[in-house]
Amino acid sequence: MSTMTMVKALNAGLRRALADDPKVLLAGEDIGQLGGVFRVTEGLQNEFGTDRVVDSPLAEAGIVGTSMGLALRGYRPVVEIQFDGFVYPAFDQIVSQVSRMRFRSHGTMSVPMVIRIPYGGGIGAIEHHSESPEAYFAHTPGLKVVTCSNPHDAYWMIQQAIADDDPVIFLEPKRRYHEKGEVDTEASPLPLYDARVVKPGTDATLLCYGPMVRTCVEAAVAAEAEGRSLEVVDLRSLSPLDDETVFASVRRTGRAIVVHEAVGTLGIGAELAARIQAECFYELEAPVLRVTGYDLPYPPSRVEDGYLPDLDRVLDAVDRSLAY
Amino acid sequence: MTEPAGTDVFAVGDEPIQLLDPSGRRVDHPDFSYSGTDADIASHLRDMVLARRIDTEATALQRKGELGLWPPALGQEAAQIGSGRTLRDPDLIVPSYREHGVAWCAGIDPVDLLGTFRGTAMVDWPSRPDGFHLYSFVIGTQALHAVGMAMALQRDGQVGNDDPAANGAAIVYFGDGATSQGDVNEAFVFAASYAAPVVFFCQNNQYAISEPASLQSRVPLYRRAAGFGFPGLRVDGNDVLAVHAVTQLAMDRARRGEGPVLVEAYTYRMGAHTTSDDPTKYRLAAEQDAWKAKDPIERVKTYLLSTGAIDQAWLDALAAESEALAERLRAGCLALPEPALGEQWQHVYAGMPPALARQREEYLAYEASFEGASE
């Protein structure tokens, strides 16, 4: 057990993956000597060499496309997209090539690649540095999409994603990068695609992931003071979704509120709402509600606090749910 | 439309075209000369000094927490002023995100630049002229837009007219890192295919954040143009006279309808990539010192003092003007209007779809519920 930030936990997880499997390699802009703009790969090039920790030319399609070639020849590339808003130049490679190689090849080929993307807002950044692109990727068959919410999960989930034989979009909540938490490097980890009940409760279920888990736990703690018991589920995996954990929680509480930073329309919350109403219809006491980013391009940072779901907006939704 | 021009129209090579050396001495070049007077050069010096002051003040404002981020253009003043001062209507200027000196030349109030980096606004600025496009933050993406704008100039009859003043061209700014992007290479292809009136102005400042230009290209960047079928030129990006002369020629050529040119302004990013960056992690002080000796401002100052075109009193007046500008920047930054989230719904679409309008109403009602509660 040790206490570390999410950045350090990811670094430790990547180090262990590099050490455990000589086929693992990292690629991305500025990840070598600089250690990445967030220092997630700090020190790894010195330790593992320039063949395994590769500074890439400035071309995201190139980074992902060449990594796919490496993957097809037996390597396990872990690519870093510097910021969420810079992943789109690689969109064709990801959604038309990486995602469907297994399908196109009748299962004879696979692309065991991890695409790491620092994502989400709340850091006072300029345009294209606060995006939440998860729904685009979760919408794409063949891709898996996971996101960590704390250092312990970050440490384990990155290793599990690398070990997976399918391509994994690995979303890192950059506003939580420097928050510390306990990391148990010996415990056997939860399976990668399982959700986790991080705070049990009985009155309503908050379904969240990545940066919003802490927000929801804080909301649940605040609600306790008012005598309300909220269950918080960290989805961890957005594709596939761990339906059973979600349904079991909603059946217990009868109420579900999905919370994410990404815009609401056709987002993860929409998918969850559809699945929950189909499977838990008779247990629901209220419609499934969503607390999300508004349907806007990410706004100027001086108003991002109002744009992003916060404790007040979550509790407001809880009030509305309980009013049914 | 004219046929794509050959690549042999300029007999130049890897040695950057230079007209004023780092010691402040004018040098001759067989193909290029600076057409202006010493008074013109003094005006470039003033522009460069003020551009640098804008830059250092914005960096200071970030350090004080008044800006979220600032991408300094320190060291690139000659590349930006030298090129920027060749531009006029109906030229179209397409910047990346570090073109503060070009923005200055275009008449943009530097206070306006700050809103984008303070987080009070997106990218449009009240003082932005029609011919100056928004800053772009996704690397290289704007090169394609510039080619499209150049294609519009062709269709609008603003290229190749007998009256040179009626002609325009687009100029797009990007860095060494951007030359690796597909968008930039596709822009080269389209520009060549259509002989589009566009100047690709690459400021090779040697680094894409931490990555040296050698990671992006094994040949001097200007030579890339030959493979696409248009001329490339490498100019000393710290020499404002050479940059002016080369850009002038490239723009005039494009305006006449003779197609694109790639200009590689060979310069150095003296500062960090942005205020979030720490260059000591990836480059040596000795390298920075070597480039400091090639400073774009010092050589012009030395030259103009040697000819007597300026004197110490002139420089003192410029220093006072710089400080006044910095003071205006500080005050202007703090006075930038704060945005309201409720306004952000206005500009997503030409007309607001009903569901979006409803969402905005719900947001406003939610906001109002807090104001009521706090009273």
C-alpha cells in the first residue's frame, strides 16, 4: 500500500507493464524526454529506451495508424493522445481501422492497443483541452472504453487494458490527475469491465465515472446530512457497460441519476437510461434523470464551473427524482 | 487556372536567406533585397519591440494568475513582423495560436488576445479585421482552411488582375511540428493542384513542445515543397529584412496567380511552448545562448544606430511607449468582461432548436433559484 497521485499510479502501472511484457511499447507526442505534458510517462524512456518509449512526430493519425501496424505484428502499443481535443485527427484510424480489424479479418487478427486520452474539463484550459469524447468511442463496436476515477484503479486498469486483446480507449480524468489515493499494488484487482459500488445507499443510485465519481461521492456525503442515502456506482467501463451491477443497484434504490461531464444528448446517460427503463421498469420509482454538460461546445473556462455537473446540480436532480 | 509552377524558380538552398546578419550588418543576396528605407526598418523595430513587450507582459499576467495560459512568441518577432508587414487587403491571414506579432500588424488590439487565454471568451475579438482568421489550436488544421480561402480569392476575381493592388493571397502560419500533420500535407496537395494563391509560412522554431524539428523531418522543411510541386524558400527567421523580402516576393507571386510558396522561417522559440511548459527538461542552456546571440531585435537596433537612423532618445521614447502599452494590457486584462454561461447557447446554431432553447431556459431558471436563495 502506498499513497500516490493518479499520475504516479499510471506511471507505475505503465512501468510494470513495460517490465512484464517486452512487447509493450509506448508512443506519443513529448512522452520521451519530457515524460508527457502531464508527466505520466516520466522517466520511462530512460528506463526502457527509445525503442519502447517513442516520441512521435506531431500526427495523431500517424501515431494510431503506425501503432496499429505494430499491434498487427505482435506488439502491444500504448499510445498517448496529448489532449482529448487532439484525438479527432486519429478518428478514422480508430473507428474505421483499429476497432474493426478483428471483424474484418473474421477473427484472425486483433489490435491489442491502448489509446490513452487525458479527458474532461475543470482545469481552466483553453479550447480543445477539456473535451469528453467518450460517447463517440463507446458508440463504435469493436472498441472498449474504460476510465479510472482514482489512483488505485488507474494503476491496475492501465495494466489490464494493456493485457486485453482488443483495442481499449483509456480515458484519464485530468482534473483528478494530481489527487492522491491509496494504491495497493499487491491486491488482485477488480475485473476491468466491472463497475463498482463505491458508496452503498438505499434512496437513489448515482451512476458516474471518471472525474464525476468524486463529485458524486461528495454529493452523497452531503445528502447524508439531510437524511438521504445515495448509492454511488463508479461505472469504470463505458463499453462494455456492466449492466448487472447497474441494474442490481437501481432495483435496490428504485431511482437512477446518471452524471457525466460530456454533453447529454446521445451520451452514456442516454444509453443507461434506455437500458434501465427496459430492464428495471417495474422497480423504478422515478424516471432516470441525467446531470451532464449542456449541449454546447465546451465553453470558455471562466464559466466551466457552471457548465460541469457539480454537487448542487447532482443534489437538485436527487430532489427531483425523490419528488416522484 | 494556371498550371502549377515549377520548383526551380528560386536558385536558393539550405542556407537561410539573410539580409541583416546577427551583428547588425547588411548583407547582399543575389536574389533578394529589402526595398524599404531605414525609416521603414525603424518602424519594424518599433513593431518588434512592442510585440515583445506584449508577449512578456502576457507571460507575466499568466504568472500572476490573470491568464490561464500564454503561448509566448519570444524570439519570433522578426518572422512575424517581417511577414505581417507585407500583408494588406484583400490578403487573408490565417494564424496558428502564437501569431501575436502578426495580429499586431493586422491592427488587432492586444488586449483582445488576452480574453482567449484568460478564459473569458472564445476566439473572436472585437478588433479582429475580416481578413484575419481566428487562432487555431489543433495543430495544422488551419492550413486546409487557408487553401480554401485562397480558392475563394481565385473565384472572386481577386487574383492575377492587371492592377496589383486588386490582387490578394492567403497566408497561413504554422510551425515545424505541424508539418507532420496530414492536414498540412493535404493542404500542400490541394494548393499545388489548384495553383491556389497561398503562402505557407512555417515558423521553424526548432521545437514542437519538447520534440526537436529533426523528429518531424529529415530534410530541411522548405524542401518539402519541391515534392508537392511548388517552390520552397528558407529564410533567416530572425532577420526582419530578409523575412520581409522573401514574404513579399512569395505573396506577390501568389497574388499574380502563380501559385503557392512554402516559406520556412528558420528561427527559435526563446521561451517555453506555453507557460505550462518547462523547456529545461529537454534543451540545453548553451543552445538558447547561441540563439540569443542571433536575437531578431538587437541586430536591427545595432544597424539603425550605426546608420544614425535612430538614436538613444528614439529608443528611450520607444521604451516609454512599450511600458505604456504594457500598462494598458494589464488594466485591459483585468477589465475584460466576464462571460455568462447563459449566453453560450446563442451561437451554437444560426437558430436555436427548440430543445436547446428549453435547455437554456432550464439552466437560467436553475441559476435564478440560487440568486433567490442567497438573498
